[in-house]
Amino acid sequence: MLLLFLVSSYWTIRCQKESGTDSTSLLLAGLVLAGPSGCPQIIGDGLTLCGDTVVSLEVSREEFDRVAPWPGIPTADARRYTKELLFSRFRDDFDYVVFLINDRNAAAGGWSRSVSQDVTGLGFSPFDNGALYGTSGNLNAVIYLTTLGAITGGPFLHEIMHTWGNYVLPSESASHWGLSSAGGQLGGWDPDTFQDLGYTNGNGKNVYQASKGESYHYFGVNANGGNCMPYSPIELYLMGLIPSSEVPDIKVAVNPEPEDFPNGIFAADSIDTVTIDDIIADHGLRTPGPSSSQKHFRVLTVILTPTALTNEDWNLVLDDIREMEAPTKAGYCENFASATGYRATIQFGDLNNSLR
Ligand SMILES: [Zn+2]
């Protein structure tokens, strides 16, 4: 049963993405792609800055093969890269350091490792491990993404959401929404799709059906299709972008088990209702709230690579970043601004101004 949940969530974390086909065919035709302006700009030992927006960190093939594949960069290496390499060259101006692996063939995936947090009402106490990463409290998290195209291909928006959740709602899937109507970047179903099918299974549990949206027949317990899902009301509340009054009641399956999970059918003892007032009673009000919460976030993107990047590599990532930080959504999936309902923005560039 656990495997079925995992397979389903693994599948749904992947998001369809067109991947640089035009650039590839240009190269095959014998044309040389122009490099981005101001690129490459050597800024340190193994560190190259490109287009004022993205950095590459070149390591030996042996080291790359050790740190790049899933389960990703070991903690000691992530701390060494940030403390000894990145923050010896960059000021402490960033909310996120995102490590992007120079691999186009790996399955889309990633993780977020929290570094510091001073918001309250999230279900955990404020903490600050910034000194271990060479920062003094600004850095929210270090994020690892398995493939070069993961900023728009996913799960970039999902990993950003782990800054704030889920630590407020009971879930079968730790730190995600599991089998609940919280449906957003961290899994869960769309409340409008929930049905009690009116019968019990062989274990005497009630059988229900739900999906991640009206044109789908399934949902994920960990994720809902890479970047192709906006943040849900409870996610926006935890981000500090909407007031508690805009968060609808959340249904949570009690002791669930999959029934026909690829079709969104599951069984449970019952369905609990958790209100935002219940969450506030347990964990306190999210503070600061929407009137004074942070609405703009800065990212330092670092491509980990065993070889110098090609112009095609740089252009692929720069195009992805432009799409993700644009003030309006342009691509197939959501970008950061659209996923927040245009309540917050994210910025990757202007790195020269952050150089020490
Ligand atoms: Zn996750």
C-alpha cells in the first residue's frame, strides 16, 4: 500500500516540459549558438557567473558522481559549498541557494533543507542554522534539484513551499498534505472533486474519490504535477500571503488506505474536518501576517557541473529563470508570481551587485 502511494506521488511530481529542442536542432545544423552577454565571468575557484543571473560550480568528475545523483548533495558538502565557496564571494543577500545538477536525463526531483526561519505559527519553533552555511539568518533553505531544466520543469515551486509546510496538518506523508483537501504544491486533492462513494471496502472502511482538479482523475499525496499547480489557500496562508479568513475548512482522511489510487479512489475510517481556527489554536496565528510578511524573495542559483557549461546549457537555464521570475505567467505551467496569485515575486538576477 505504501508503495502504491509512493509510486503515485513520484509520478505526479513530474511535470511535462519542452526541453530545448530548438537549441539542439540548431547545433545539429552546424550553427554556433551565441553565448549570453556578460558570460562567462570567472569569479572564483571553480565559480563562473553568467548573465548576472546564474553561477556554475565546477567540481571533479569523481566529486560530481558522488554528490549529484539522488539522494543528492550530502549535508556536509552543501554546507561547504555555501560557506566556503559561495558566501566567500557573495554577500548574505539571498533567501534560497538552489543547486541545479547539470544532468538532462535524471528524473525530476529534489529536496529542500531548511537553514533558518523566524516566522511563527507554522507548527515548528523559529531556528537559525545559518552559521553552518556561512550566513547570518537571511537564508531560508538550500534546495537541490536533480536536472538542469527543473526550475520550470519542477519541482521548484514545491521545494520553495517546504519553507513553510506542512507541519500543521496530520498527514500520512510527512511534511506533505497526504490525503486531505489542502490540494496544492505539496499534494492533496481539490475540495470540489471530493465524493463519498457510499460503500465500504473489505476492511470495513468507507470508500471515497477525489482528484487534483476537475479535468483529472487522481491526486498525489506528496505533489500534484511539478510546477503545474498554483499554491492552495492553506499554502498561501502559511506563506503569509492571505489572511486566515480566506482559508476554507480542510477535509482529512482518517486511517486511509489506497483502493484504486491511480483513479483517486481510497478508503478511510472517516473524514475529519480541520478548520483554520483549529490550526491557529494548535500552533498560533501565522506571524507576520499578510500586511507585513515578506513578498519578495531572492535566489542564488548554482549549477553543479563536472565540465564547463556550453552556451546551450547557459541559455537553457537563463530562459527557465526568465520564465520563473517573470511578472506574469508565460509558459505551460505556473511561475512563482502566478502560483501565488500575483501576491509575491522572486528574483534570480542582479548577482554582480551582491558580489563581495
Ligand atoms: Zn516535498
